Amino acid sequence: MGSGDFDLDDAYAVETPDDNRDLYARWADTYESGFITDNAYRYHLGVAGAFLDAASADDGPLMDVGCGTGLVGEVLRSDHRCPVTVHGLDLSPEMLDRASTKRTVDDTPVYDNLLEGDLTAVLPVDDGSYGGVISCGTFTHGHVGPAAFDELYRIARPGALFAIGINPDHFVAHGFEARFASDVVADVITQPIVHRVPTYGAGPHVNQMSPVVVFRRR
Ligand SMILES: C[S@@+](CC[C@H](N)C(=O)[O-])C[C@H]1O[C@@H](n2cnc3c(N)ncnc32)[C@H](O)[C@@H]1O
């Protein structure tokens, strides 16, 4: 595999956090110019839009988990409706490096804070730190499963707004839908609204629609 020709099969082939670190270390430089451009990726637009449609000025700061090169933050901060500051967390220092270069039209950093962290472990974040949590492209093959919500609920304060993109094949099959249903019964979260948004504008998965789950922490 060459350094510039990664695709969805490579992303879906990873199994462990170390596989992820290795893949994204090699992919970071060409992630946007290759995969994102080739497939006219637009999932981040739908995820950011779902957050902004529900957000108020109280829903910050916002943590973008699995922020990658910073596409979600870029969309959020370019939208006049974004009422909050945005932080990012990712497993890959190389992807975080790319995110750190993102600037707003006012030439300020898109992300006020970027953290290295593993969503399959304890996050380096205090309890109740965030008024919002957003994620796109991270709850997918070989990446992160529903158990990560234990930590995401911990770092969110009561009332925090979540907008979480989840791979369409995993939403039911990997237990996300069931997890959210039991969290509603346990009064941990509000009843989720599940939007379906386009993932790509071109390429082999052009017709794929992916869930974005929006709810609030109780
Ligand atoms: C497909 S990329 C999506 C990046 C970005 N959100 C986007 O929409 O372009 C998945 C990201 O999840 C990160 N990731 C994978 N497993 C992770 C984990 N266990 N903890 C934190 N980040 C993880 C990867 O490093 C990568 O940056």
C-alpha cells in the first residue's frame, strides 16, 4: 500500500487502537486530498448541521471526539450559528497535527484545545467538562463501539447536547441503538432523534445514508 492511496477498505480493516494509530499516522497527510476529495465526503456537514440545528449558547464548550484532521470543527466554526468554542480529541497525533493547522475566516484556530486520547480507555478530561459532544466517522468498523459512551457521558455536564454519527451497518448490529434505548430507560439521556444524512457525494458508497443521533445528557 502506498502512502497516498488509502481508502475505506483500509479504514475498515483496522481492529485495535494500535492499528488505528498506525493507519492514521500514515494517512494523515493525504486523508483530505485523497479519500475525502475522491468520495466527495459530506458526512461532517450533516453531523455539524444536526448539532447546530439543536444547539444554544449553553451547549459549550463542545468536544469533537475522533476529530481527525478537523473537518467537523471547520464546518462548525464557519457557520454563524456556532455559539460555542470547539475542542478536539483523537488517538492519532498526526491527525491532531493537521487539525491544529485549521483556521477560521478570522484567522483564529478552529480548535481551542486539542487532546490525544483513546475512546476505548479513560479520557484525559475531568468530569462534566463539556456542554456538547460531537463525532463523525469514528463510531465505525474497527474504531469505537458503544462502551465509549460511559466516558462520553462522564465528561459531559448535565444537559449537554450530543450529535453523534454512527456507521449505518453498526447502528443496530453493534448495539448502539440498544445502548441508547437502555440509557433512556435509565434516565441517563433524553430520547434520541435519529437523522439520516448522506455520507458521500461520489464513489462506491454514494447512496449511503448514515445515522446522526441527537440527544441530551440528563
Ligand atoms: C475516519 S476518521 C474521521 C475523522 C473526522 N471526524 C472526519 O469526519 O473526517 C476516524 C478518526 O477516529 C480516530 N480514532 C479511531 N479510533 C479512535 C479511538 N479509539 N480513540 C480516539 N480516536 C480514534 C482516528 O484516529 C481518526 O482520526
